[in-house]
Amino acid sequence: MSHHDHSNIKEHMKIVGADGVHLGTVDHLDGERIKMSKSDSPATQDGQGARHHYIPAGLVASVEGDTVRLSATAANAADLFETSE
């Protein structure tokens, strides 16, 4: 896998899976992870509020305009979410 320059990933960009399904919105780049906005995270079943999710920046296939396209489908990428406390 080739190394990608993630410097063109900016706040408020849309994140979509390889299938074109919206996954979230970029909050900011945090090392080799993309921190996603809380606004895209639903409240959990136990009633707790939304949380920031992180996805590995290595999943980025391309950045086109204001959209970050992943190499995985939205459902597969969601399975890789890490949450912040």
C-alpha cells in the first residue's frame, strides 16, 4: 500500500465509502486517524450523547473536491470506528 499525503483533508469535508454512502464529516486529522464530527454520531441506545469517532486515515482512497472517498464501503468502515470517551 502506498503512503498518501493526507494534508489535503480539511475540516467539514464529507466522508463517503467506496459505495458512495455518506459516513460522516471530518472534524480534523489526528495523526494517522480522521476524527469525525459528533454531529454525524447518533446517541447510543443507553441514551448517552453522541461521540467523536475515528477512522484510520489509511482507508482514504482519494480526496475529490470537498469529499474524502474511502477504499472500504461505509458499513465496513463503520465496523472500524474507534470512539473517544
